[in-house]
Amino acid sequence: MRVLLLYPRFPKTFWSYEKLLELIDRKVLLPPLGLITVAAILPQEWEFKLVDRNIRPVTEDEWAWADMVILSAMIVQKDDLLDQIHEAKRRGKRVAVGGPYPTSMPEDPLAAGTDYMILDEGEITLPMFVEAVMQGQAQGVFRAPNGDKPDVTGTPIPRFDLLDFTAYESLSVQFSRGCPFQCEFCDIIVLYGRKPRTKTPQQVVAEIDRMYELGWRRGIFMVDDNFIGNKRNVKLLLKDLKIWQQEHQYPFHFTTEASVDLGDDQELMDLMVECNFNAVFLGIETPDEESLAMTKKFQNTRSSLAESVERITRSGLRVMAGFIIGFDGEKKGAGDRIVRFAEQTGIPTTTFAMLQALPHTALWHRLEKEGRLRNKNGNLNQTTLMNFVPTRPLEDIAREYVEAFCALYDAEKFLDRTYRHFLIMGAPKAEAPFVFPAWQDIRALLTVCWRQGVKRKTRWKFWHHMFSILKRNPAVWVHYISVCAHNEHFLEYRQIVRDEIEVQLTEYLAAEENSTPESVQAQSMLVAR
């Protein structure tokens, strides 16, 4: 069986980092970890080719070679996924689809002509799919019985050998699935459950060993949606990982995502820094405690968010943060409060979006029951309006969002926040030997210095901050410059956000004007409720 593994294109999003990737001559931030894990689970006598359409299109020879096409996608990749299903069927190929988006919304790829739907987690459903193919079944939908979740200690090492290493900024490893919390808007607990399941330390070390054998020497992103969901097991992993890194002279640096209660566990933060973790993404969402309670993100209300961010930063981990606007009961000015919180804490990189009801989350079901879902099938990212009727005017939320997003990534404010963050950031504890930087890194440094230190009005601030970091906290200066480079992407992306939201808002307001008095009254009653 010749299988073409096909990863659909992403639209421009916060995480696409096109301008930053251009600086370092990479195509994509992260590889399709799900697809290379699928390739490891499927029979190894099958032949595999992987095409990431974020890097290049499929060639005619690859289409002709394939007996079957397998695709995986997230919601944001919906449009290209459906296009590629149509293209594969036009060429007479059998098509199988899986991943988070098809699992949440299987009716869309089915309508596009998919032959096989491999839903839920592949360790359970891929063997069912293989058996069906071997028995000659031309179609099938495969789901985990009774919502079962697999034991990930049996998951094989992903097929990293299928990747073009030159195209990616970082590789990916998954240690755990699931999260112990109950945030109303989050689909992680829907897809993977509330009991975090972890691999063994030996499994993760074997995956890292494999990357090392294949020649990888750059960053690794631990893709867990909450890396510290099982603190006992993650500490066991970090103790083994620390030894591996020491023995191999720290060839990798790590980033990950975690809940904000990381700041309450100094041992855990120290272990992460000793393993050469240098950044962590926190889902802060909002500084408004009423909104956090409304969305059941109680873990963010148990201690001061600002103090937690400071503890994590002083321990040596750069903080990235996610923010959301549009929670039920939210008071006017939420966008300004988020900007003030980011400025207060000095968090440089902040993802920011309007709240979306993701399929089959608790929020989705509540809003559906209340009759407030307004667009069940749209694509969802930082450039789309809310897909439900909020409790305050959508126009107000959208305008606050755009203005706050642009304020967060004002060139001078971004430099100031980055400077304040790195002034207090703890020094790295991993004693990695000096490695002369690659030409791509030198070129990126020179480009950032030219654009931000010469061409733009930020020039004096840029040089002052850089030399001050070199004097006052020299151990972090390389990380400081790399984060300054991030705004090359955000400066362009904030205009994309403004333009696309304005277009959608104009269309929305025009539709509201044309609504019947009865529908307007009904909507008002729903919001008041």
C-alpha cells in the first residue's frame, strides 16, 4: 500500500510567523506530528510519503504514486482540507481523514467525499481502519467505542524520518494528552479527556534520541496542551531529560504550554530550566476574575496572575500568554484591561482573539441550548468574528479587540515590554557549550538590527534596551533579540486583523440593519437572558 500523507495549508494566523521564518530561512514553525505518528502506527510494510502543503504543493508524480491519501487537520485548516479531498477524489484516489477537525465535525469531510473517517485517537481507531482496508471495505467510519481513551505508553516513535528538517523551525514531541481542568470554552477536554495520560520518560527520551540520530540540533516544542497536567509524571520525565541533555551537551532547547499554576511549584520550574526549557505559553485569557469564574477557569483565580507570571519569569522561563475577549457578562473596556495587564507584567508575546464556541465544548452546548450560536460552520482564528451572540454588542467587542490587538503590537510598546521582561528573567541553568551561530541566525540578527535599530522610529529604544540587557542580564541577550524579531510578524499581522475584522463587521452590521424587527427583538431577549 502506497500512502500519501497530506497536511493542509494554514491561513495566515498569529502562529504562522511568516516574516520571522523568512529571516531564518525556514518555511514552517512546526511539523505535522499527528501524521508522522499515524505513519508509525500503520503497518510498516506500507510505503509512505509526506507532503506538508505549508511547504510545497503535491507533485504530479506523488499523486500518481499514491494508492491512498490520508489527511489530518485542525479547524483552522478546514478550507484547504476540503479542497484537497476534492482534488484526491478527482484523481480517483481513496481518501482517509482524521485529526481534531474531522473528529469534531465529521459531516464536513464526509460531504466532501471522504471514504474513511478515522476519528478520535489513532491508537484505537487506526487498527480498525487497517482491518477494514485489508478486508476490502471501500468505506468506513471508525470511532473509539464508549469514548475510550488509549494508553499512550504503547504509542510508537513518530516517523521523524519523513520530515524535511530544513523546512521547520522546531520539531514536536507529545508527552501527555488531556487536561485536569474544566474551562468551558476548551475543546482539549472534549477530544482527550480530563485525566492526563502520559508517556513514560523512556518513550520521550527515545523520541529525542531518534531526532538526535537524524541530525536535529534545534528547538523542540512539547505540544501538550497542559504539560504539567500530571505534575508527578512530568517531574519524573524532567529528571531523566536533564541527564540526557547533560550527557549530550544540551543540543536542544524546549518550549511548551502549561497552566498558570506552574508558578506555584518552584521545583518544577527549576527542573524545566535545568533541562533547557526557555519559554512557556500560559492560558491567562483575561484579568477579569468574574469572566474567569464564568468560564470555569478557576485555576486562574486561586492566586495573583501577575505574581505567578513574575515567579515564572524570574525562574528563567520566558512567558507567552493567551488572552480572550467576549466572555458572557464581560464589562465594557475588557480590551483595555488586557492591554494594561500585559504592560503591567511585561509579557512580550500575547496571542489575542475573540471568544469562539468550538464544536461540542460545554460552551457550544450551552449556547446551542440558548439559541445563541450564529455560525456553526465558519473557520475560526484571530481574524474571525465571534460565532455566537454575546451578552454585549458584538460591534463593541470587535472594535475593542482590534484596538487592543494593535496596541499590544505597537513597535515601541512591544520593545518596552520585551525589555522589562528580560531584565527580570532568570539566567539559563543549562551549561551548553558555545556553538558558533549559523549564517541564517547571523543574517536574521543583522536584519532585525537594521529594521528596528536604523529604519524605524524605534531605533534609539532598540539600541538602549539591547545594550542595557547586555550590561544588566547578559545571559539572556540572545533570547531577547530573538523575541524582538517576533514583531516583524506581528506588525504586519495586526493590519491583517484590522482589515479582516472590519470587513466582517461591516457585513454583520448590514445584515443586522436588514433583519426583521421580530428577529432583532428575539436576539435582544437572548442577550438579556
